[in-house]
Amino acid sequence: MRKYFLIALAVLVIGGGAGYVYLGGLNSVEYTVEDVTDYHVVGRMFLGEGDAKEIEDYFFEAKEFAIGGTIDGELTILHYNDTTLTNKDIKLFIGVLLNNSADTLDLPAGYSLVKVPAQRTIRATIIANNAVIPGPTTIEARLKEKAEETGLSPQGFTIEKYLSAEKMVIDMPVRN
């Protein structure tokens, strides 16, 4: 009986490892310094516990706007590092990063426009399925390391752009 359990366990581990590799789990994350123009994001603010259903609802609603062409842009989450929040709370702005900074855009109900002034950013480019990418704490720490290496001072948030199921870009704008 124990022999069959060990064989089954080995198959699961090997299969899981193959899945991890197939999804891009071994791909490295590229960290660069990029010149950018101001970010204009249309979306909804969320402030609350990280497991709230509203996060998923807002995410998929914004995804529909971006994919369906209602809003010309990329699915995006601004993740604020607000030190005034409790351990369980997070502050997010979930929406669509506009491809064109259209101040005259007709906003969907409940949506607002956030403008983030920026000229440079530290960028993490990830080519892997979202299920196997490094955690946000790891990526943010490496973005801060890259900022320190280059003598730049990062602002207190990240901008996560979901370009596809296999590609994500995370920007940490720096102070001018």
C-alpha cells in the first residue's frame, strides 16, 4: 500500500513540476528603468479586506471594458502602499489604463479618472501565467532594489498592467 502511495505522490510532484514549467514558472522577471508619460486610469477605488468579492467583481468588469473595446486600454490595478491601513486592508484602484489620455471620455457608471504624473518608472516584465508569477511582495522588493541601484526614489504604489494571461507589467513610478 505504501509503495502505491509513494508512486502516486511522485507522479503528482513530477506532474505539478511540469505544469509549473509549462506555465512559465521558471521564466525570469526582467527589471528595467523606463521613460513613461503620465498614466490615466479609468476605474473604481477599493478600500477593504484583500479577500473581498468586490475586487474580483471590479477586476472582471474592467476586463470586459478593456477586452470589449468599450474603453481603449489595458486592464490595470493601482496598488497603493498605504501605511495607515490595518494588516488585512488594501487600497486598490481597479480599471483600465487608457491608451490615449482622453479627458473627454464618457465614464461608465461608478467609474472615475485617476491621473498619475510620471516621467520614469522601474518596470518588472513578467512572461508567465499569473498562477505561477512571484508574489507581489517579492516583485515590489526587487523593484525597490532596482530603484536603489539606479539612485531613483520610488513613489508609494505600483501599477499592474495585465496584458494577457501570460504577460504582466508592473510599474513603480519614481519621483522626479
